[in-house]
Amino acid sequence: MSSAKLMTVEAARAAVLAHARPRAAMKVKLDLDALGLVLAEPVTASRDQPPFDAAAMDGYAVTAGGLSETSPTTLRVIGESAAGHGFAGSLGDGEAVRIFTGAPCPQGSAFVVPQELATRNGDQVTLTPRDQSGPYIRNRGADFRSGEVLLQGGVRLDPWRLSLCAAAGRGEVQVRPRPRLAILSTGDELVEAGQAARPDQIFDSGSPALTALTRLWGADPVRLRPAGDDVTAIAAAVEGAKAELMVMIGGASVGDHDLAKPALARLGLDLRVESVAVRPGKPTWFGVLPDGRLVLGLPGNPASALVCAELFLRPLIEALSGAEPRLNLIAAQLASPLPANGPREHWMRATLAHRPDGVLTALPLKDQDSSLVTVFAAADALLMRPANAPAAAAGEVATLLPLMRR
């Protein structure tokens, strides 16, 4: 790697993503097991949708010449067409077929007259002059045509896309498996939430958040038991982890107790990113083990870890899932002025709001200390300040990365 130890955010992310290789595709049923997975191939329609001309409302199907535009018309009702039970015959002038929403229109149909405009008397129906807002027919193939590509490979399946796959007639889909991810927190100061803590310890708040986030982002995460400040214990935990991606929290700075990288060096770690010119999160690092497993090291402070998870871990999970990795950035006006920024790219926790005129505004939270969990819990987005950016006035446009919230 380059002799420069401090990488820009963009260069570091490129170095991380260069090693993302999705696992082989697999076939799954179109049910909850497919939800959140990424398509490995396009989905095409097996037939037209709808597969026939269908009534758009309840009423009576008539021919083009069977309805007057100026006076009421009385027609003979020759049958009925319901959803799943279509009328088998054809329709001629002077005839009508009782029809219901979603049912196939009989051969010869040109209009569906809404039932509110019809008066039924036995096998006769009197219809008002043609409603010019019709014809109240959904044409065959109006949604999509047979053979049409409905979803491209690389898109993530949400409930609406599952519905589209089902409408296309697909009972199974070809997808990429969820990346297997192991999360390991390091440090003698950490204790599991709910356990007894000594006065000199803190509760581990980073790994529960990352476990939840990575699941939402499409990974299959597992939390390993926190490892203390012991090189052998850290190396053993990583060596035994059954995952293609390791996420290390803490132990990544330059102090005597920062042992993550020395521990993994015992396992032959090939370090590709040593640190990043980002605030918070400078100690973030990335490497590859001899067996091909990827290792992303995040800072121990919760805010630093979560910021860098958004910048590096989420795109990496997307790439390993077979999706296109990208940051879904938005723009908003600053609700307050900001001072000039220093030499590192700064991602500030901020809240979002809409003014009465509809303009989206962003308000950076006052305290950006990287150890504060309450600040992150209150934030809606991360506001990006480029390296060496000049002071910004209220009303200037800023770039933000929305957080996954309610």
C-alpha cells in the first residue's frame, strides 16, 4: 500500500470495496426468506398483466354500437362475468353482460357502464347515455407484457418488489445470500449490558447497535463475546469466527492497549487501510486475512464506530450482497451557521426538519463529542463538511446522509 498512512474517505472506501466478492447465487422461494435479499438475475414476466381486458369497476359490459350517447338504451343481459369466472361467449349489439371489477371483459366489449348508471329489470337493463369518462376497461398488458424485464439483477427485494415478482408468475427467485458477519468488541473496560459493571467499566453500546444495523442492511450478523486487552484472546476469537467479514470495534488507535491490529498480524493480516482522514473515526482500518476473510476495524467510541459503519461498512455489506454500493446523499439548507472545518472530512450528527414553505433544513447538534450516545440517538442524518471547508452561513446548502430511523 501507499506510504501515506492517512487515506481520504473516498480512497479508503474504494480500497475496502475492491475486495468485496458476493457469494454464489442461490434459489429461494418467494416468501419471507427472500425479503431483503438481492436479486442475482433479472426477473421477467411470464405473461401479460392483466392477462385479459378487465373491468375497472362493477357494471355492464357492452359493445361499441350498443350504447347511445344521447338517450337511455335498454339491452338484454345474456350472462355474467366475475373475477375468476369469466363469461365464455361473445357480446353483440343489443346485449350486455353483468360484470364485476377485475373480471374478464367478454369478446366484443368496448365499454363497462358503471352499475350506478344502470336500472336492472329481470334480463333487461336500461343504461343512461354513454359516460364519456369511460371506458372503465383495463387493457390486457396495461401493467406489463410477457417477456418484459420487470426487475434488474442487483436490486434488493422489498415487499413491493416481492409483489411484482409474484405478479410475474415467479414462485422462486435467484438471489445472493446474506453476507456472514461477526462483530467483536475489544477492551477490558467493556461489560455486557445487564451485567454487573465495576466502577471503571462501561456498558458495550457499540456492538448491539452494529448488530441491529447490519441485519437491517442485509447481513447475517453474529456477536462474539467481547475480548479484553489480550492479543492472544483477540487472535483466537477472530481465528474461530465463521464469517466472511469481521468487524472489530475498538483497539485501533496507537495506545499500549490498542491491540486489534497486532493480534490480527499474528494471523497474517494484510493491512490495506491504516487510518482515514475523517472526523470522527480516524483510527478506522481495513485488511484481508490469508483465508480471504475481510476485516474492518472501527473506533471504540460509539459515535465514531457508527459514523464509519455508515461510510464503510454499509457499502461493503451492499457489495457483498450483490447490490450496487452507494451513499444515498441528500441536500438541505443549514439552519445555523458553521465554522470553518479542519483538514479531515467531518460528518456531523444533525436533525432534519421542514420549514412551512417545504424547504428541508438541517441543524447540526451542538455537542459532537464522539463518545455521546444520546447525540446519535437524537440525530436524523450525518452532515458532511469537506476537508478545509470555509465557514458556512445559515441558509447555505449542505450534503447529508440520512440515518435509518422510524
